[in-house]
Amino acid sequence: MADTYTTNKAFTKPSQSSYVSNWDIPINNNLNNIDTCLGGVTEVNLTDKSDYTLTLGNVRNTTIKFTGALVGLVYVRLEAGSSGLFTFINATTGSAGLLTLAWTAGANTYVLNMSTTQIMYADGTNNTWNPATPQAGVVTNGGVTIDLTSIGAGGNRSISNAEARRNFFVLTGSTNGTITITFPTGFTPAGLYFFRNTAATSVNISIVLGASSLLLGAANSSQMAVCNGTAWRKAAPVFT
């Protein structure tokens, strides 16, 4: 009878009457793998990659450190059905880079911010990533000015990845039509944002992230909002 293996870390389960004179082989291999699971650290270089599936050698480590210069969105995937607790270190670089935890099946993703260490639980039953500790955001101080006049009524202004790292947005100009300001889905860092609407005239300014949107106040108003990476929430009343 052939050996079988455990679901998440593939430890050997010897079949009955196997390894009669070589019992030390599966036992020693399993002990080495358990030691790796409890204290192992592995490094994964994501340079020039857009999609990477974690190998068995990767996931047997308790800590996985990501390195490399990212130039765009990189999905790091776990095999569907696998579970466990992981510590991820995002040591990647690149101002336009984005590291997102995903699955080989299922749509659930989780953005892993740069220069952070994050403990995550992988639920292999539902193929979801669940943070076990808070994650520090990468929203930085600094302003972005958006001229509504140049957009025009009914127009859309797409926020770049670099702009999404800023926490202060000033809306200027003049318009009497609906304006949509769209943040990049799958990238926007979790954090607190501040929107100041100084436009002379403005109607229905919507901040959009995927299916989530937040309607800002009228002209000469300020709004504080929090983004959890997938949706917007008002963090304070509108101030005029």
C-alpha cells in the first residue's frame, strides 16, 4: 500500500507494515519538516514576476519573506485547500509595485503592504486570507491636487498607485456636473484619507474603489474617510 500524506504540510503517513527496517526515514523526515514549520524562514524573490504560487517548500516555513523590485501587481498564491498560520515579511521595493495574497482557486485576495510584517491565517476550506494581527498602512503624508475644471462634468479622474499612497486630496476648480474619482482596485492601501473640496461649484463627487463608493460633501467642505483596502467608510462628519 502506498504512503499517504497530511493535507496542509504533506507529512508522510506510512502505510501499515511499510518501512519495517527503515522506520527512521519517514520519522526523521517528518521531524525535520515539523522543525521547519515551527521555526523555518524562507525567502522568495518576486523580481520580474506577476504571479507566483507558493511551493510546498515555501509553505512549510513559519515565516516567508518576499523580496525583489516590483513594477506592478504581483499575485502570490496558495494552493486551494491548504490552511495554516503564516508570518509574511514584505521586503519588496518599487513605488508602483503591489503584493497581493491570493489563491489558485477562489477570488479572495489580501493586499500585503510594503515594509510590513503580517501574521495571516489561511482558511483552506473557504479559500480566504484572514489577518491575525493589524497591518500598518503605507499611506504617507502629502497632498494631491485634483482640478475638477479640467475633468469636466460627467468625467472621471483615475488615481495612480503613487497618488493612492498620499493621504490628503484637495479638489479645486469648478464644475456643475457629477465627477467620479476612482482609486485603483487591488492596490489602494488601508488607511485614513482626508478630502478637502475647495471647488467653486461642485455636485456629486464620488470616491470609488471597486464596487464601493463614498459621496463627498458640497463645495467648501472637508471629509475624513478610512479605506480598508476594499471599501470606503466615513471617519468623521462633513466639515464646512
